[in-house]
Amino acid sequence: MKDYQKHLEKLRADAAECRLVCDLATDPKKREMFDRLALHLTSLADQVELAMLEAGKQP
């Protein structure tokens, strides 16, 4: 379970970094790309978190 937690933290950190780059980008294409990356990484983190919760419910 600790591996999941490490991956979850990394995904959340990477998503936050992409969001920051998106907010600072002046090129519209870069802004759009980093926005998509942030959304995708956030979605992946949500899925890992859900898997952790489901695994914790099982005996």
C-alpha cells in the first residue's frame, strides 16, 4: 500500500507542476498541452486513490 501512496503523491505533485506551467505559459498551445497533462495526471491520481480505497475495504 505504501507503493500506491508514493505513486499517488508523485502524480499529484506532477499534476500541480503541470498546472503551474499551464498558468505561466504565454504560448496558447503550450498552455493547452499542460492543461491537458494536468487534467490527465489528476485523473490518474484519482484512479490510484480509488484503487487504494477499494483495496482497503477488502479483507
